Amino acid sequence: MKECPKCHKQYDDSMKFCIVDGQKLVEVVAPPPKPLNDQTTKQPNDQPKKECPKCHKQYDANMKFCTVDGQKLVDVVAPAPAPAASAAAPATPKKECPKCHKQYDANMKFCTVDGQKLVDVVAPAPQPAPKPASQPAAPVAPPPPKPAPAPKPAPQPAPQPAAPVAAPVAKPAPAPKPPKPKKPVDPKKKRRNKRLIILSVILLLLAGAAVGAYFFITTATTYLKATPTQITMGKSGGTAKVTIDYDGYLWSIDNSPEWLEATKDGNEMTLTVRPNSGGTSRVGSVSLVSGKVATSVEVSQTGLVTYITPSVLSLTLDRSGKEQTFTVDTDGGGITFECPDFLTAEYHNGTVTVKATANEGNYRNGTLVIKEDNIRATLMVEQRGACPTCQGTGKVECVSCKGTGRFTYGRSRINCVGCNGTGKADCDECNGTGEIGQ
């Protein structure tokens, strides 16, 4: 048996296409035979039947819907025995395939051989039935006298039988086209195509080898370490070096915060942290990867200065005011100053430059304050000048003789030993130089 894969209607093995929707039929696998019971099974004709009210296809009593158009099935009422026909039943309408001229019932739609749509077949006109043979006349009584003959009606022409309609003639299949003559193969073109094929194969092999090598290189790492793993930066930022240790072939920087720059240099990574002007601390992580192994370096940066350490505790400037410099160690970057009125200070890249005006008078000094945020550092600054005690002379009144240069001893007067009789002694403040700050 065969069946339609769309509507599941079954046909004989000789059929090839479904008569409902024209689908190509497929083989039906027969179910395994059921075992016979001791009781006598009913014959197929004894089982109740159901049919589709639309297409009138019949089904078993356990079916509920038509497999062709989905209509709900109804019980089949057994028809009453029909009386014997007095005359021959009219011929059933037929259809045929326009290609192979095979005829089918009128309910068929497609040819089961080649799938062509069927066309109606016009049946030939019926031939007149032959007249029965004459029987011998029985003796009859003499007829009564005939009345006057009535006028005969005009004879009607006998109906002519309809001319039979010729069946459609199938068109002959078109003759196959002769094969085109093959063009002669150019030997040079053939060799060139062969070289192209060989080159393509070589390129494919090289590409495959390169992809394999890439995957091997990128997945060969088993460990990846960074030293140090934590870095702390001040407010002003700066640079730091990180050493990378791994057993693979390649490593790369996968991700980093936007406020720092991470660069790769062989087996080292350089971190350049920008100044933090936000006033709050920030923390970020730089991710490293080699194959399937990953690690990270944590970077933190303060938002405020934590220390300011100058390299000197005091400065001495000459009388001409020549500038002097010193360094400052700090984690800030915006150092400011509080200076005495006779000098100025500037900060650049960790170095402080101090300048003073020329001093034509006495020695002077003051306190230089270095500050940023809440951190301060101070140092003493002095500039050479005349001693204010001796006014630059280097001599002061002798305290022993009170400037007289002599002592009275009894009735005699002798020279003062401390000032040698001059009444002037060296100034203790400048040690007799007349200048302080040397």
C-alpha cells in the first residue's frame, strides 16, 4: 500500500500521486498482525461504518474525523435493496490524463503515473436500441367500421444523434536537443588552473597551520604572576614598574582604569598614574591575560597630600640675593608657600627654588612655610648682612672698662687688659667680623 504524506489517503502500489492534492505517494509500513482470538472475528462487511458528509469517504466506526477535509464523520445508513433495473445504467463519467491518456473515475484529480491534472472525457452519443423481432399476429375479430380519417399532423424530423467528441490528442514530447560540441581544452589554461588549485591548497594548509599555531600559543600558559600585586600612589600620581612572570608565549593588558596608562615592555609593565584633583581616593585594577590564565594588579591613589618632607631644614643666602634650590619629597602636586617679604619661592618637579633681594643693610631672617591641603613643612631662611649689634663695625664697648680703656688701681691708672686700652672689644654676635650669616 501507499499513502499521501499530506492527507494520508491510501492507494494501491500501482499509484504514484495523490488524486486529492497531487503529492507523491510514499510506502505504508504495515502494522504487525494481531493475534487471533478463539471467538470468531467479524467480517469487514459486518462492522459498522462511518462516512464523511462532504467527500463521502468511508471509515471504520472508531474514526471521528475525515482525514481528507477534517469533517466530522456520520453513521452510514444501509441502503434499501434497489429494484432490478429495467434498462442498463448510464455510464459513469470519466477523466483521463492529457499526457498518457489513462482514464480514471470522475472523483480523481491527478494522474497516478505522471501527476498531470485530469480532464473530462466526453462520452460518445448513445446509439438507438434495435427494434424487437415481430411476433405472429393472433386472430382478431373483424374491426368495426372506421370513422372518417382525421387529418394527419405534419411529420416531425427525427432527432439526429450528437457527433462524438474526439478525445484530446496528447502533444508529442519535444525532441531532445543535440549536445553542444565540446570546445577544445587549452593546454596552457589547463596548466594554469592546475597551478591555481595547488596554490590554493597550499594557502589553505598554511592558513590552517597558522590558526593551529595561534591557538597553541594563546593556550599554552599555565601560570601568570605580577610583582607587586598592589601599588599605592599619591595625589600627584607618578610611575611604577610591575614584573610579569609566566610560562607561556604571549601576555597582554586586558583592561585598566581610565585615570592611568598601562604599557607593556618585554616582561615588565609600566603604570603611569595621572594626578588626582578630585579630593577623594580612588582604586582600580589592571587586568592581565595570557591564554586562559588571568591575573590583576590593584592600584590605589589618595585624594589628599599625606606628607611634605624638604631635603634641608634651613637656608643661608648671601647679601647679593643669589638663588638657592632644594628638593621636596611629597605625594602631592600643588605645593604653595608662605614666604618672608624679602624672598620668593617656586616649586617644579619636586624642586623648590628660593630667591632673595640684595641686602644692603643688617642681617635678616624668616620662616618659609611649604603647604598643600592640610600638610605643612617649615624651614628657617637667613640672608647675610651687617651685624645689628655692632652695626657692621665688629667692635663694641668693652664691658670690662666700659669703654674707658683704663683701670684705676690705687692711685695709679693702668690699661684695660680686655680692650688693650682702646675701650673697644670684638663683637660677640659677629665675632668681630661686622657681618652675620657667614
